Amino acid sequence: MTEGVRTLYDVVKEKLYKADRQTYLHRIIYIGVHHFTRQPTVEKFFEDIVIQVNDQELDEFLTGFLLYYEEHFIHVVEGSQGTILRHLRRIFTALSMGTASLETMKVLIACHNIKQRFFKQWIALRARPSVLIEDITIEDDKEGTWRPIKSCITKMYKLAAFIYEKQERTDLYCLASDLPLQSKNIPEVRLISFILTSKVLMDLKDYADAYFYICKRKSYHELIWPPLEDLVPYNILTQEESLFLCDRITLNEDVQPDTNLKTKSVRV
């Protein structure tokens, strides 16, 4: 019996089925500054967001690891592209509403189509890092610039590998007692502070906006006259109203402009 023609789509579905997945998995690690001193704590803030995301009907649920310091944090989140973006959207919604005590946030690394998860659920642990004695200086060459960033990523991966092995045999929240043994793999505060000042890392808001908004090339509109109507509805993802400052009127000898014409507000 001959096998039917298999498409690339059939192969992808088969691979996802064998891996017990609905779609591709992604991992993003971002760092930032927080000023949570009272309720909610930084742990509670991110935990509530993860719960809200996972309570929805999802293709892949959100897992991860929050390592938080007195004024800094490193957050690893794993899931589908949709769940990660829902997670980020809630963060920036809270920021716009003034309910999130967060400041500078940078994307440390974004990994797409990962082979497997590091974490089976979401956990948060308080960091007790060692003290970084050596000075960190800004290098002119690319290798020197990326060296502190690579060091931070490597430590987080080693810490994630430690948690991955432990979660098979013990309660994840019992890891707090074992975490001091991994102090060498916990990024130091000075290292995080230095990385947050780096200009080579993308701001977390810019990373999210790259998915939330359609890029609009102004140069195209500058080359065409008369201006064309929008061929792409750029504002379909928001509920904000588009305000047209004027209406274009074709004038000829028989048609005169309407002096009572007002600015219109149009929702597309």
C-alpha cells in the first residue's frame, strides 16, 4: 500500500503531536527595575498576570521563572507566541494604569521554536547573589560589549538547568533552601545594573510593539501624489479613533468648497 502525498503541514502536525504540543514554543528572558515595596509584591504582580493568561483558552500555557532582587528582576517566560504577547500586553496595560512599579526593562534574549521547556510551571524565587568584585567597563568592540550580557544569560541557563533537574524530584518551592548553593549562577546586582544601561539590548516595549503594531512606512506616502487611501488598515488592532484633519474635495469651476465642513472622526 502506497503512502499518500504528505505535505509540509502534515509533517509539522505529526511532529507537534509527538511532542504533545499545539504549536511552536518560544522563550524570552527580560530584565528590569522594580520598586514594589508593599502589596502587591513584585512576585505577586507577575504571578497574577501569569494566572490571568493561563485562565484563558490557550494553545500553549505559560511557564517560567522569576528571579527577583530588592530592586531588580530577571524573568524567564515560556509559551506560544500568543501567550507571551498576552503576558506582555498585561504588563504594559498595568504600567499605563499606574498599577505597576516598573521602570527600565530590556530583552536579554528571545529564543524561537525551542526544543523543550525548562519549567513545567511558573515559580518565583528571591535572589541571594554573590558580590561582583571586578569592575565592568564599557568596551569599544562588539565582543567586549556582549561579554557581560553573555555572562548573565549563561548563569540563568545554568540556574534553569538546576531547576529542571530538581523539579522532577521535589517541590519547586522547596528550591529556596537549595538556591544559596547556586549563588555562583545567580547574576550579581552590579551585572544587572550594567546590562540595563546597555544600548545594544532592545527595550521590552519596543519588542512588544514589533508584534502589536503594523509598521507604516511614511516614505511610501511621500512618493505618491495625490495621496492614496490606506490600503492597509493599520489601526484595526486598537479602538482608538482616527482623526482626519481635513477632507479632500475635488474642486472645479462648478463646485465650491463647503465653508461649514467640519473635521470628522472616523472609526475604521
